[in-house]
Amino acid sequence: MIPWIYPRIIVHRCGGALAPENTLAGLGIAARLGCAAAEFDAMLSVDGVPVLVHDETLGRTTACEGRVDGLVAAELLTLDAGRKHHAAYAGERLPSLEAALERCAALGLAANVEIKPALGADSATGEAVARVVDRILARRSGLSVLLSSFSASALAAARRATPRVARALLVGAIPGDWRDRVRKCDGFALHASAAELAADQVSEVRQSGLPLACYTVNDPARARELFALGVVAVFTDRPDLFPINTADRAP
């Protein structure tokens, strides 16, 4: 497994609050701000193609009211994913995972792909996402990718499909059995909610040797507190509030 090198600031859902979530436009903004990495969500269409979307339904971010897993990829990729954020983004399409990874490679952004399965599709989503990642890495050797998920089953399937790509387990509050959960999916790191984090938990994870990253942190002062405790990175919706310098960029 290839370890993922964490920059301190990772943009949440491609561009955070500055662009329509999970869009190529967001990746462009992240790159222009000098960010080193972006996180985004991947879910399957009904024909098994990973696309960038967070919810199982489309109504919050597009004009379509259907389910993501109720449409084929060719239909999903025509949907306007920008207008609901702002009229200036009208026509910004819902992208495929492949397109997002290609854009990350072109922009020099590392990618944290959150495997986001619809109900009952954990293993299928983990495998499909991993296979797309593996295919892109075969032609984009400089691209750095981390897979993460709340679903241990999805991470296990991803591991079987492409064991070389690093994986991180996502949790809300850090559970008492976090070591066992990370071990079962052969995880490289733990990602946890900053709102539910205690200092002793950070120390415990640090002592285990696992990197700990926290979501979603939009206050630079809170980020500094977390870094002082030993958190390696934060996910943010407001990368514009954080000073980005060369030390924050992944090699």
C-alpha cells in the first residue's frame, strides 16, 4: 500500500462553500487558491459508474428529484450541478469520478475519494471506485489518491480490487473499538469529526502511529488547536480563510 502524504488543508467536496459541491469547477477553485488536495464523494449510477455526488437523491444539488442509483451514468452526467449553488454556475455538470481524477492530475491536486455507497451497495461501490482509481493511476503515475469511507465493507472491497491505494476509515465520534475497525479494513489512517473529538483520543491515535485527520473545520483558530494536539490535516469548506503556503503542499 502506497502511503498518502497529508497536506494540512484539504478542501471538502471539491471546492467547499466556494463552488458547487463535487464539481470540476470546485477543483479549479481549490487549485487557484494553492490547495494541495481535495476530497470528494463517489456513488454508483444504476449501471455501475462512479459519479461525484454526496446524497443518494439528487434534489438538493441538481434540478432532478430522482435517486442516483435510479439513473444510468449517461443521464446523470447531463445534470446541472451548479445552478442551485449560484446562477453563475448554471450548466456545470455532475462529473464522473474518472473526469474528476483526470482534472486533479492536470491541476496537481491530490485526491481523497470518499466511497459513498447507496444503501446495500457497499461492496459494489468500493470495488467500482477502486477499479476506476487503478485505471487512472496506470496512466497518471504522478496522481496521489486516498480512498476513505464510513463503510468497512466498501473499504474491504476496494482493497481487494486495488491493494496498492491507501485507505482511511471514516467515523463520527471515535469509537472504543477504532483499532479493530481500522485493522479489519487494513486502513492507513483514521478520519474523524472535529466536533466530537477529545484530546485524549488524539493522543491515543497518535501513539498507534496512524495519521488522524478531522472534518469539517472552517475556523482557522480551531484548526490550529487540532494541529497542536497532533491532528495531521483538516477538511474545510472555507479554504480561502486558511493561509496556504508551500509547506501545505503534498510533494
